[in-house]
Amino acid sequence: RRTWLRGRDNIHKRYLIHVAGYNLGLIMRLLTGAGTPRAFQDRLSACLAAVILPNGSPMMLLIVVAGDQTPAIAISLEPDPLD
């Protein structure tokens, strides 16, 4: 590979930095499932929606997408029928 660095020591330092970055990517992939910070950021997303139902009670929906898993939770608050 062509390099602009002169001297064996400087070229060795350059390759050490490359190897360290590669190893860091492997460790991140092992711990989080993503090899780069941007990939980790893109893997996780969430959506929150709130609506008012026809009976006047609010309903909230939370959807979280992480990789190939998509859990969701829906919460509906209805007025007390005894009031």
C-alpha cells in the first residue's frame, strides 16, 4: 500500500491505529450488535403517538424498534364509570 509517511516507525504507528479501530469495531459489534456509532444510532428508534378516543379517553401508543425486534405498548385511560 502506498503511504505518504516516511520511516518505518511512522508507518508502524499508522497500522497500529488501523488495527485498534478494527478491534474497537469488533468489540462494539459484540457488545451492542452495531460496529459503528452511527449504526448503533440507526438500530434503535421509537415512536410515541397519543389520540383521544370517541368516548373522550386518551390513548397512548409506544413502539420501539431495536434491530429485528419490535415491542409495542398501548395505554388507554378510561374515565371511572362510577363517577
